[in-house]
Amino acid sequence: MVMHFASFMNGQLVTMQVFDVCGRNLYESTFTVEGEVMNKDIYLVRGIYLVRFISGGYATTLKIVKQ
């Protein structure tokens, strides 16, 4: 999974969670952002997933479709 971060996120601690459509937590990782583009090796089968990023008391959730 390739992730793009805004430049102000560099050096920030981020927790990433991946959920399936039933709400099961499939993956969780905490890492420090190192650059605007990062890659995480996560194996996902075809389907719809919710990816939540949490950092500094803020959270955002994105829907992704793996084809």
C-alpha cells in the first residue's frame, strides 16, 4: 500500500488501522512518517476496506477498494 502524506506530517507518529466491511480489525501498525511517500506491505484480498489514520489526537478514515 502506497501512502502519500503532507510535508508537515514528516516526523509525526501515526497509527494505521485496516478494517474489513464487517468492522474486523485486520491490520494495525504505528510508525513515524519519513517523507511524503511511504510504502507498507499489507496483503489484502479483493474487497472494500476502511483505513484509519490516527495522529496527534486527530483521525481520518478512508475507503479503499482492492481489485
